[in-house]
Amino acid sequence: MEKQDIKKVLILRLSALGDTIHTLPVAYAIKKSYPDCKIGWVVEDKAQLFIKNNPLIDNCYVLPKKEWKSRGIFSLKNIKDFKNIIDSINSEHYDVVIDTQQLLKSAFILPFLNIKRKITLTGGREFSWIFANEIYPESHQLFDSNYHVVNRNLEFAKHIGADISEVKMVLRDADDSIKNKISDLLKNLDISKKTVVFSPATTWVNKHWNESYWSEVLKFLYGKVNVLFTGTATDLPLISRIIKGADFDESFFTILAGKTNLEELAEVFRRADVVISPDSGSAHIAWAVEKPFVITLFSATAEKRSAPFGDRCFVLAPELDCRPCLKRQCRLKKDKNLCCRLVKPQELINLLCDILHL
């Protein structure tokens, strides 16, 4: 695509956190190609964490969805808030807005924007193309399991003349209070050993790797490396079962589940050598910080569409005719969640041995 005169670009990517991270390479490509370009980003409150104050983003417009819902979507205060956000956007006089979300909730914003070029791809959902005035053909369908969503997002940058040859995410560095907190949480680690993070939980049952497999890998690693467990407080029972399955006491390991927010989790990953996770937000955050090796364990979802990729990223995925199904619940009547058990512990152990020279 021929390089264009681009001075200000607005990105619509409201949610979710993983999708937001997958869109950051768009901002990087634009900044790389147009160093003086100002980039604005419209995001919902739950997904703002890695956008607000990001060095790539000059203006972050946060839609406080949680607050709006608590008052009732169509309350007068919400309408005033929305108008103020739109007025703030329009005061910047953006040249281009790109709707990378491609849902009605993002497209709904377009009619209120005084922006000449309102760009989207074909293949959007919920009639999201209705309010765009520059619709160009997608190279692959939205849910093509063999085409990575990052590459699809980068088509927006390419369309406005940006160089997309380098895929890079940029997160803001942690402030001193976060660094100090993580240093305190990790103060008992053996600095002579490498550090491996187990981040075993995600929201889909059929994206979880078999618990006994985690236990077997834990047994192998014990004494060879530092092992950290991350997640939320609700993941603690799962972590306890994994540790007990390996016949260890929880005091032998550093358990950070429930002790960090996502920005603090990113700092934990910066201190790690390897992060192991199912297809989850943790895997994508670890990928975005660009420091640890990332091993993603796939089952129901499509590794070619959503896995972290690059020299420091590895994927273990089973061969099974019914996958990727992209379904939250397994449809098999026999061998339910079989894909969660087909990648064996020895495969992960062999990979860790290669990476860590164990």
C-alpha cells in the first residue's frame, strides 16, 4: 500500500484485554511508519490497563462501561459523559478512524465522529460496517483458524500505508511502586536458578491442560528451577491440587495467585525466564512484555489464529479431527475434553530441557 499523509489516527478497540494486546502491533506499525503521527485509542474501562499511558498512544479515551451500566445505560449522566468523550475526540481532528473491533458497539461510535475516513474490513459482525465509509476486502475470514488475528489487525495499518513487516507490542514500564512490590514478593527466590512461571488457569474449562500433567512437570522441575504460580484468587484451589498431585507442600513454591493485578503480573513475567500457560490472557501478557520464553498449551482453540509467535514463543497443540472447535464446552459425548489430555507431560518437559538447558 502506498504511503499516505497520515497525521492523526484513532483506533477503536474497546475490549477485551487479549484482543487489545493483539491490536497493539497496529499502533506500533503506524508509529514506525509515521513517527510524528498522533494516535488516539477508544477503549472500555476493563481493557484500558495496557493502553492508558502506553508510550505508543497519545490520547486514551476510556468508556466507563461498568459505571454506565450501574446507572442504567441511557441515564442522562451517561449521555453527558458520552458526549464529552465524543467532543474530546472531535477536538483532535483525526484524519482516520479504524474500527478494529468490528462489532456494533464500536461501530455505533462512528456516526458521532467528525472524521473524514472511517475504515473497516469486510467480514465484521452485527452489521458493524454500516457506519463506515471506507470498507476494504478482508484477506481472510474473521474466524479463519489458520490466519492469526494479529495479522488481520495489521491489515488496517497496511491499508493506510504503514510498514507491517515487524510485529511488535509495546507496554509501558512498571513504576517504582510495582517494581518494589514484585521484588518483595520474589525476595526468597534462588537467584542462581532460572525462574519458570506456571499460569495454569483460564476461563474456559476445555482450554485447561490436564491437572495431573501439570503435577508431573512440577515434579520434574522441582529443585532445578524456581517455580512461581500466578493467577487470580479463584485459581488457588486448582493450584493447590496441582501441587498436592506432585506430593509437595505449597510452602515449597511461590504462589502469587490473588496477589497481583495485571500490570503487576506483567512485571512478574519480566522477571521470569519461561511462562507456561494455556491459551489465556496470561500467555498474551507474557508475549507482550517480550522477555520470557512463552509456552502456550492449546486444546479447543486455534493456535494458528491466536498463539503468541516469534523466536521466544512455542506452542504445544494436539492433533485431533474436531479441533480447533473454538467452543467453550466440549461437544464430544465420549472422551470429553480429550484435547486437554493429548499433549503429554513429556513433550513439555523435553521442550523445557531444550530451552533451559536442563
